[in-house]
Amino acid sequence: MSQATGKYLIIIGVLVVLVGIVVYFLSDKLHWLGRLPGDIRVERENFRFYFPITTMLLLSGLLNLLIWLFRKFMN
């Protein structure tokens, strides 16, 4: 492994910790996350199915934006 790989692993670790802190302290304010229009939820007596399509698309777009910004300013 090179030093660049180690640097990226440290940055990713710090980002994961920051996201964990945000989720821990703001979980009451993020109750809408996972309940957006377009998220599929089927609840029956002995069966629950949940597929958060819209939430996944939103998080994917935000993650792609962050990666793009990171690459743009790190070069």
C-alpha cells in the first residue's frame, strides 16, 4: 500500500465517524429520511417489506456530489 492509500483510508474513516455523530445526534430531526415519496413500504400482519428507492437515489446523488467536489479540489 502506498501513502496515498493510507491517507484516503484515514479520510474515509473520519467521514464515517462524522456521519455516525450526525446520525446519533440528529436522528430525531431526520425522521423523514426513509419515508420519502417513492419509498416502497408494504406492511401486513406477518410480513414487512421496505425498499427506500427515493432515499437511496437522494443519498447516492449527494455522495456522488461529495466525491466530485473532493476530486475537483484535491487535484
